[in-house]
Amino acid sequence: MSKIITLREATLLVRPGDILALGGMTLYRRPVAFVRELLRQRVGELTLLELTGGFESDLLVGAGLVRRVRTCYFGLETFGLAPMFTRLASSGGLEVVEETEATIAFGLRATLAGVGFMPGQGLLGTDILAVRPDIELVTCPYTRRQLVAFPALRPDVAVVHCQIADRNGNARLLGNKAIDRDIALTANRTVLTAEHIVDSPAELGGEIDLLGARVTAVVETPGGAKPTSCFPLYPLASLEILDYVLACQREDFASYLERFLGSD
């Protein structure tokens, strides 16, 4: 059966208080069109779970829809740190969970394995353990060595933008896949926004990265990652990112957001 729905219908899968995992990497292949519609719906009290936070994530933070952030980087690459995240995190207006690549990756792997934690050696001897009281130390029953128990992570909703998908949610991710496969497999509900939709897996033209069995909904959104890039279809719209940064520096976020929501 076809899983194609509208963008507005897809955003209704996100509920207040949800853990929302956004795919992509820094300023590449971000689900910007989905976030634009989510901003219009004003779904709040969200926890953002991302390997890296970027442009669309900063809009959610600036609009006051995010309560907690779980990411190991939040910024705009050469354009500097994400302005609204930096402002709110520095003033105490945003809860920030200290994450690393290991805490996120091992947490998702624990969920994939169906266990409450995933053991590893990372973080031993670091100060991360002092600011993450939820991370426990365990003793390996075989080697008697001390290990870190990374707690399982499960998003309520994962949103991944892809270059091509079929009607049932099978999709290809060209270029950097980041942790998109992991969040799509672990989330309770997974949304794909796709530049192009075909009728069957045979038309995808290559190896499938995301299996439709774990996808809840598919939305056709040409240009859905703009102004971030989507290799090989379009590059980063650098002037738009710069315009956003300058607007925030002028403390004019509200006007920028109004313009952003008024565009398609």
C-alpha cells in the first residue's frame, strides 16, 4: 500500500513532548520543508535528537518549540555556531544534554539490539560521566573489566530527507548517510521526505538504504532540504544561511521566521 501523505499530515505524527530525531548532517540533506510545516503547526516541548544540529533545528529552538537538545554539535559550519541555540543555551533557556558520537551511536544500537544499554569503553576517564548521571558503569561478567553502559535511545519520530524513495518508503541516501538509517530503524514513527518518488523499488536505481517496512509515511518534497544542500541535486544556498545569521545578529529572528514561514 502507498504510504504517501501530505506534508501537513506528516507533521501531525509529531506530538507535543516528543523526542524528534532529524536526519542529515550539519548543512547537508536536512528536512527543512518538514520543519517549516512543523513550525506552522506550533508543536512544542520537543526534545531534538541529532548527530549534528543545523539550520532548521535552530529555527525550532528560536521559535520556542524545543525544551531539550541532544546532539554533539549545533552550528552552521563556516557560518559559525547556531545563533539561537547559542543564545538560549548560554542563558539557561534550553536544556542541553551533553552528548558525544559514542553516546548517540551506542544508545541507538542498544535500541536496535532490544536491550536497555550497550556496553563500551568510550568515555572512561573523561568528565562526560560527571555531567551525565544517567550513564552507569558496569563490570563485564567475562573479563571483569569496567565498562560504560550507554543507555538506549529511542526517538518518537524520525524525519529523514532523501533524494529518491518509492511509494512504500524504500529509499536511497546518496552521499553522507550520517545516522539516518539508525534513527529510521529505532523510531516509533518514521517520516521520509523525498525529492522524487517512484512506483517500485526496482526504479530506485541502486542499493536501498532505508527499508519501507520501518517507514510510516512518505512525502514528495522537491527542494525539501533547501537552503541546505542535497547532493547531487543542488548545493548549499550560502546567501540564505548568511541572511539568517545576520538577521539573528540584528536580533531580528522573528521577522526572519515570518518570511521563512511565508515561503514555500
